[in-house]
Amino acid sequence: MEPAPKINFNNTQIAFSGKSNKELKWEYWLFKLMNNPGRTKFFTSAANLSIKLHLPVKWMIKNTVYEQFCGGETLEETIPVLNKLEKFSIGAIIDYGVEGKENEEEFERTKNELINILQFAKGKKNIPFISCKVTGLTRFVLLEKINGDVVLSEDEEKEKQKLYERLRQVTQVATDANVGLFVDAEESWIQDAIDEIVFILSREFNKEKVVVFHTAQMYRHDRLAFCSKCLNDAKQHNYVCGIKLVRGAYMEKERKRAAEKNYASPIQPDKESTDKDYDAAIDFCLDNLEKISFCVATHNEKSNLHAATEMDKKYIPHNHPHISFSQLYGMSDQITYNLAKAGYNVSKYLPYGPVKDVIPYLIRRANENTSVSGQMSRELLLIDKEMKRRKV
Ligand SMILES: Cc1cc2nc3c(=O)[nH]c(=O)nc-3n(C[C@H](O)[C@H](O)[C@H](O)COP(=O)(O)OP(=O)(O)OC[C@H]3O[C@@H](n4cnc5c(N)ncnc54)[C@H](O)[C@@H]3O)c2cc1C
């Protein structure tokens, strides 16, 4: 029989212990606003257009969704958020949230910003990891070519070497700063190229401690096999591999492209299969903890509970250095705060950057929190429950 879980994600008192009544009411208003799909669609299109037309909407965005989901426009601006999380034993995975850049100057700027974050994080226990996107460091089309084994021109070969050099520099600084580097997973048609770079970096940098982490998107039906591949590579080359487990953020795009180009979709047939593989990946990592360090990066309560319960069953300490949990800043506090209270290693994924550059990220968050069925979203239900408990 399964032991009774020691953790309860319905405890809204712990979940919202970091929020005053005023903050709670504000959050209720914001999630209520996002709950309506028509309204969310209107506001996200209007925000996109206004930014493009340079209309003065920055103030409005900054004081609403930006405030909820981002740490600040600069690294320094994230400090109050970091301090507040630290008070509740919650760390941060800092992410430079700027997306969709396309030239060498911008790639260098992103690399320098990553190095800057690592230097900022050095010696701060509450910033155990930072995250990076390979598409922030090179052109998407180049990754597509590398992925497809296309013969590169001389210039493209140089670009590829520059990308490798940038990532080596960043990983070296991460090693010196004793901070982990999560490499995000992206579209499947560039993912082999990303995985290959992470294998190369892991073999070089993960010998003494785990610095660099793959991301496995379990909505792909081949990712359990990929986790085995990571383990075998670690055994063969004598290092400990890092894996961040996610479900995956590009499902519709993946399915659409597969249908258009007439190839078999890499995505699982249904949500149940994704959920099954996600939890199986947790089990796989727990069974190979000597050789794998992993992060349960999900808002799914069942998966978080599964990991926490299995750890207890196996007598694995909650603060085991090879296991961490993470949720996005501004979402699923009932998971983060309750895990932290129970002594697990848990962090919020905290993006920062200029308002206009993080709009795509904010739009994804707004869409995620809208209700398709007309019911209250999970976040809204929990806030509502806590407001009733506090009688505010
Ligand atoms: C800390 C952190 C880091 C992240 N990093 C990345 C990253 O590097 N790359 C990335 O792609 N995403 C990343 N994500 C986002 C993640 O992949 C999910 O999109 C998001 O977290 C929602 O999934 P869930 O596990 O939280 O919750 P759930 O709500 O339980 O699951 C929703 C997810 O299930 C899957 N799904 C939904 N319907 C179906 C269906 N019909 N068939 C098959 N699968 C389905 C989709 O992946 C969907 O996003 C990250 C998330 C977190 C919290």
C-alpha cells in the first residue's frame, strides 16, 4: 500500500504565507482578468501591437502581468523578489527572458548577460541554477541545419564553432561560480543539435560536480529512451548527468508541423501518455541517483506528489543534493511553498529583462492561465479559498 503523502498542496495558508491581504486581492483581480479567454486574447493582441507601435503601454504591462511573472527589468531589480523567496527557503533559477534574437552582436550580448548573472549568483545559496536557451546564442536556422546533418558552408562552420565557444565560456564561469546551468529544450527539429552540445559540455564539465543539465520534454514519446541515453553516456564517460524533466511547451506547433510536412509526430498520442512517461522518468532518475542529478520542473500536483512520495518510500532525504523541484514564478505557489516547508530543494524559475523583450513569455503565461471551460482556473480557485479562509 502507498504510504500517505506527507505533503498537502491544498494547504493555502502555507501556499500564500508570503502574501499580504492586499497582495492576495491584487492577485485575485489579475487571475480573474486572465480567466476569460476572449479578454486574454484581446489584451495579448493589444499588448503586442502597442509595443510594436511604441505606444506608452509599458507602465500598464509592468504593473500587471509583468509584476506577477517577472523579477524585474535588470538583475538588481530582482533582489527584493529573491530576498522574499529566500525568507521561505525558496531558491531562484534566474532566466534572462529575452527571446528571438538573430544576429552575432545580440548573441554576444546574451552570452555576456549569462556570465553577468553567474557572477551575480556566485556565493548566493538561493540561486542554485540559471537557465539558458541555445537559440539565444545562435541562429535558429543554423541549429536546424546542424540537426539535419546538412553540410555546413565555411562561414556556417565558423558560426557553429562560435556557438560552442560561447557555451563553453558560460559553462566554465558556471563551474567557477558553483551554479548549475539548465539548458532549455526547444522545438524537436533543433533539439538533437542542442542535446549534442549538452553531451559535449557534460563530458567536460560534469566530472567533479553537476554543472550542466539537459532538458527532457516528456510529451515526446522518445524521451524515456533519451533519459537512458543520458545515463549510458554518463557511465561511459565517467560523469554525473543532469536532467531537468518537463512536459514540453511546443505541443501544438510540433503537431502542426508534423502534419504539414507529413512525418510522424514526435508528440505522445494523449495527455495520459505524457503524464505516464513523466512519472516514469522520475522513477528512472530516482533509481539511478548516483549517476543522475535531476529537477522535477512541473506544476502538475500529481507528479510533484509522486516524486515526494517515492523519495519517502526510498528513504531519500528531502534535501538530497541530486533532487530539486521548480515552478515558474507567479504560478503554483501551493506546490512551491508546501515543498519548501517540508524541506525539499525547491526554486522558482524567475525571468527578468526589459518589458518589451519578455512579451512572448508573458503571453504564454496569460494563455496558460485562461479558462477554456468557463470555470475558475486552478490558481484562481486557490486564491479564492485563501481569501475565504482569511475572511478578506
Ligand atoms: C521550471 C520550468 C522549466 C521549464 N523549462 C522548459 C523547457 O526548457 N522547455 C519546454 O519545452 N518547456 C519548459 N517548461 C514548460 C513545461 O514544458 C510545460 O509547458 C508547463 O510546465 C506545463 O506542464 P506541467 O507539467 O506544469 O503541467 P500539466 O498542466 O499537467 O501539463 C500540461 C502539459 O502536458 C502536455 N500535454 C497537454 N495536453 C496533451 C496531449 N493532448 N497530449 C500530449 N501531451 C499533452 C503539454 O506538454 C502541456 O504543456 C518549463 C516549466 C517549468 C516549471
